[in-house]
Amino acid sequence: MQQFDVKSIIQTSPVAHAQPRDSAKWEVINSMDTAVQFASAAIEDARKKVLGVADVSCLARYGVKGPNATQWLLERGIAIPTTPNSWTMCEQKTLVLRLGSSEFLIEDQLGGSACSRLASDTNRVASVYKVPRADAAFIVSGSEALNLLSELCSLDLREKSLAAKDLIMTQVAGISATVIRQTLNGEPVYRIWCDGTYGPYMWEVLIEIATELGGGAVGLVQYQSS
Amino acid sequence: MKLLTCPMNGTRPLSEFVFGGEYRQAPDQDTCTDAQWAAFVHNRSGAPGDKKEWWYHSPSGTWFIAERNTLTDKVTSTYLLGQKDTTQEAGK
């Protein structure tokens, strides 16, 4: 019987079924086949200024919860947001989202290594539980980003309502999602996470509205670099 | 749009919540009679009035208690189980 090494399996982005296989450029990032370019750099740049939507599901994630999760992360050098429903950056390359009083989502941006470091620590610690993550993740940016979100979300996501380090868990396009506002390369963007099985649906909804408003799909390299 | 206040996430549209049934304290199963246990399992009070109810904020996975008058549909307070002292007044 043929043996497979699960670590060598190339995953496909949970959003892939909704993305064009032929016209987009695909690359394997973090062992995940991901669409990294949808049009020429000039077109993507123009889309991004109006309303760019990028699939960043391939970024490495690590979920952990439990009464001792905060202490466990602090001992491993992870900066922790002080209050639930907030986020912070750790070592410039790692997003740390505090989803509750004792639940965290760590996401390495391209070039970050915190998640692999945490995952390699296989010692079991009392009251610390790993939470498997299979998120679809998106970046939405551009001058029309708020108009897109106002069609999909009933909460006010403007700067005066959604503070810089606030995290909200709400419904976007009718499904549960986590949303933050962040400044990437000097540009305000919204980050959205939802369950991976909803990824194609979320992508289709975002792209449909983005296209109506003059934007469209852009590759993640427009926002992230290692 | 109807609104409900989650004690962890703030005021949100009712569509983000799932009703979890009335909050009822089970009788001590070691000491109660069969009749008391059967009444707990099978009987519900449908009379309108002030009730404690379980509600679930589905985007964040938060279960909490809402005190609601089922006649007027007015929610007077919401709080995490066992944390009534930190009650948030509904709608604030």
C-alpha cells in the first residue's frame, strides 16, 4: 500500500473553487496552492486603489484556548492583547487576535515564523488546548471598501466606531466572520476571516460587489511580502 | 431591526443570535423524587412573563443569559452565567 507523508501534501486554498484556474497565476505558499495574481500589476494596482480583494487563506495560523493559554503564549514570547476582542502585532510579522478572555488566533504574515514555532511545541500543558483552524481569510482595501462592507455587514465599521485595535465577530454576508481594521504599508485595509467552507461563497460575494464598484481581485503579493 | 446585547460583544442585530430555551435549574437528581424529575424533563411553563433564557451569539460562540419578558418582548438584562453583577442593561 502506498504511503503518504501528510506534511508533503499540497493543500488548495479554501477559496480556490471560486477562482479562475486558467487566467490567474498560481503559486504554492505555505504548502497551499494559492492564486497570487489575477491581472497585470498595473490593473491590480488600479483595482487595489478603488476596491481590492485578496485571498490570504494561505497564511499560517495557530489557534489556542484554555484558562492557561495566555500564560502559555507569553512564555513563548507572543505579545498578547490586553482585552478580549482586540488584536496586536507581534514582532512585526505576526497578528495576534484575542477572540475571548482565553482564546487566541495567531496568524503569521508572510515571513513570520511564530505559528510553526508554536506548532512544533508538542508538550501537552494543562488547560491549554490547540484549536485547529481552517479559515478562509481576505484583505479588502481601497476607497470603496467601506461601501462594500456596508452592503454586507450591519455594523458601523468606520474608523470612529471600529478603533485601531478592535476586533469584532459579527456576520458578514450572512455568515459568521471576524473583522479587524489594519494599516498595511501605510494603507488602511480590512481583514476578514470566516470558516473555510464558506470561502468560495464569501469570495464570490466580495468580488461581485467589488467589480460593481470598480475594483476586483488582486493577488496577495500586493499586500504582503516576505 | 431588533437588537440584543451580548455581554461580550455588545449590541448586535437579533439575526446574529440563536435562542437556546428557558434557563431552568435542574432538581438535585440524587434527592429529588421521580415526579419532580419527570416534571423537570417534560413540563414547561408557557405562561408569559419575566423569564431567564439562554441565548447564543453565533459569530463568537458566546452563550449567555437574557432576562426577557415574553409578553412585551422587552429584554431587561443580559449577562454571562454566574456573572449577573456585571450585568449590561439591554440596548445600551
